[in-house]
Amino acid sequence: MLLPEAETGRVAAIQINTHNDVLRHTARRVAVATGLTIVMTVATLLLILGTDFDASVRVGYVIGFSLCVASGISAMLSGALSYRSARLMRELTLTRIEMSRISQTDQLTGLLNRRGFDDAAVPALKAARDAGVAVVAFMCDIDHFKSINDRFGHDVGDKVLVGMADVLRSFARKDGVLVARYGGEEFAALMIGISGDQAEQYAEEIRKACGAREIPIGESFEHVTISIGFTVSRGDAELANMMRIADQALYAAKRRGRDRVVQADRRSLEIA
């Protein structure tokens, strides 16, 4: 692990990988602090009391003065080292936050990835459970995505993914929806406190907006459609179970001709 440390206005790197590295680093810090304390104490005493070692000075004065000097120097050194440590801890905290964000974000679309979606869904489901409201899980899939990659190449496929993600992101910001790229060409969404009819209307709006999105391919523009499956359940439902049922509804939409919205029926919920 590389630990940044400011020295002479530049950022240096200290390599600390093993327990022995920790011990050596700590020993160096202790040695530096002790050495500086001794040097500064002696220098201050010589400056104030002089260099005449045969001079008569009251013992109490020397003891009191030495204690004050040593305490002051120790406080300054402790403060300086504590400040450096605090800055280091701040950098490490920011690094951990950024690494956590990266690990939960899809790098292509900027949406949450599956891990980030699952983690964010936990408090959302708890809130729904506490409020006793319904939860809606959506699964969306880009139609004929493999054919798009085969015909135009993966660069165009990436443009399609980014375009669909932008549409979903705009809906998420407007309506407070949890949205993620769930894997491949699949996207997932979670909504709290809406009915099945509202969820179907919402899904239709997303489907139409995605179909209207123009994807630049060479000198022309193409329109891509998506299929959506969703399920409505109470707040006590398990996320994995809801996503599985929504995925079943999605494949039903695919079998029925794509570019459509399908809700999981009650029997699917009971079987699950």
C-alpha cells in the first residue's frame, strides 16, 4: 500500500507492506521526535542559561525551566506529527471512498453496477418494509443487442449502452429511482411506493424514451428498442427473489415480440 506523505512541498510515497515495515516506520518517527526534543531542549538551555558550566544557577530554576522547555517542544512536535498523521488519515479515507465508488460503478455508463445496486437496495427495501409500501423491481434488456455488436462492432454497442443508460439516468434523477447496469445489456431499477398501474405507465415511458433515442452510427442515426419486465411486491420481499421474477417477466416480453412491457402475474409471485 502506498501512503502519501507531504515533504518539502511535494508528495512522497512510503512503502508499507508488512508488519516489520510498520515497526521500522514507527521507530524512525520515535527516533526523530526524541532527537529533535533533545537537540531543541539543549539548544534552548544553552541560549538562555549560557555556556558557562561553572556558573551558579539555582537548581529549582533549572528544573522548572527545563520542564517548561521540554513540555513546549514535546507539544509542538506532537502537534506537527499529529497534523501529518491526520492529513494521511484524511487521504486514506478519501481513497477508500473513491475505491468504494469505483467498485460499485459501471465504468462505461456511470450507473451503479450490480454490486452497487444490491448494496443500495438494502436500505431502500428496509424503508419500504418500515413504511409498509409496495416495491417495484424492473429488468430492462436492449433488443437484438448481439446483432448490433455483430453488425456494427463493439464501439457502436458501447454507444447504445451509454445512450440507454442516459435515458434511464434522466428518469432516475427526475423520479428518485434506483437504476443500475445489471450486466451485459441488462439494466435494473427499483421504485418504492407506487402501484402496479403506475409502474406499468412508468415502464412504458422509459420504453418509448429509449426507442426515441437516436444512436449515432457512422453518418446516420439508429433507433434501438428495449424490453421491460417488472414485478410489484410488498416491502418484505427479498431482493434476489424480486429480481428473478422481474427477469422472468422480461423474458416473457422477449418471447412476445420484444419492444414491450410485461408485468409478472400473481401466479408467478405465488410460485416464487
